[in-house]
Amino acid sequence: MNKIIITGSSGFIGKNFTNYIAKRKDNIFCLTRKKKLNENKTSTIFFDLDDEKITSRFKNLFKSSKVFHFAWGNLPNYQSNYHLKIELKKQINFLKRIIDIGVKKIIVTGTCYEYGMQQGKLYNTDRAKPVVNYAIAKNKLHNWLKKYQKKKNFNFIWLRLFFVYGPGQSKNSLFQKILLDNKNKKKYFQMSKGDQMRDFVDIKDVVKKIYFFDENFENGIFNICSGQPVRLKDHIKYLVKKNKITIKLVYGKIPYLNYEPKKFWGSNKI
């Protein structure tokens, strides 16, 4: 029976992934800062990444375990200096501690923003050229893991997530804001022109792909995406219709994000 640890288990990705694998015949331990037990039968441990004493206390838990590492602070403030000044250091210190203890494999979620301003179809073999602080920090963490792997015996998989949507998504995401304004009976919601081409992937498919890559690979960088470019406007219209929303969308009122290329999507090629 495998020993599986999930960090960030109360977050969007972590919670959905935990629910997906909860029926596996493994010992599953969920690490979270939130004082809330999981709804499934997994074990919950209240844990902060930068608490060295807790890491030491659970030394036997981490030894010879597999860690799905979803935890990352201060999201979705992608441009904040926090990611480089504070969070990156926390991440490296935590991962170094558990690797030194004897973790055998780590599966880490990265971001499509690691590709920076590159346009078109993006392959997992494409060079990372991040421009936003969150992605720069993620890329630095990835590079640190590659370097540390030369010193220690562990495997790691790096998964670059594209635009994930579904139950449990951040209240600060575009569609969640639309839902809230609709609930508050606002008549209009302003957004960009909506002609950006993006790669939207359902959280249900995301957790399946995370599981797939873990089961089939020991190391590597992979995209988690749909592989299909879709206009932002069309994606939002689909969700509006699916959720029977009555609010009217007003396009062209909000400027494009300066850290996203106009058209980019992922390749599923392995």
C-alpha cells in the first residue's frame, strides 16, 4: 500500500484531486493550513510549509512517501513580489527538508505562464520564458529541483497547468466574478473584447491527467491542457448558458492582461 501526501489539499486543485483518489487503496494524508477536515476518508494534518518543527515531527510520514505538491500562497496575485521574495524560499526549504528525509517522488503543479509571451501552440519541450513574478518563481523552483536531483535520489514530475475551471475555482476568477454579479442581480458585466485564444480545461480532466502522469512516468515536464484553442468569449458564453445566467456581458471595456500573449494554447504531445 502506497503512502501518499497531498499538500494544498483544501485548494481548488488539491481538493478535487483528493476527492478523485480517495477511493484508492492507499494511505492518503492531506496537508492543509485550514482548520477544516476533508469530506472523504483521508487523514488530515494541519500543516504550514515553513514550520520546520512540524516537518520534523512527521518525519516518518514523509519517509518513502509520494508527495503531490499543490500548495502555493498568495494566488491569484500573479504579479506580486511575494512569490519571489517570500513564497519561493518557503517552497525550496520545505521541499529540501522532505527530500532529505527520504521522499521518493514529488509531483508538482507549475503553470502555463512559465512560457511567457510565446504565441501559438506550446509544447512541453518549449523553453520557459516567464515574465510574471508567479511564473518566474515557479520556474526557479523547477530549476532548483532539477539541480537538487543530481545530489539526492528522488523522482519528480512537473505539470504545467493551463486555464483550469470547475467547482471550487477561486472567487477571483473571471467566471466566479460573473456568477457573483449575477447573484447580486447586476444587469451588466464588463470584460475585455474576449477574442483572446486560450486553452481551457475542466478540473475533472485535470485530476485524471495528474493521476495519469503519476502512474505512467517517473520524471518529466508535461502540459495539462485540452490541446484546443478557444476564444475567451466563446468559453464564457458556454459557461453562462450552462449555468442559466441572465447577466449581460459587455465586451471591450477591460484592457488585456499585459502578461498574457494574445493567442496561446497547449499541446498534449508527450
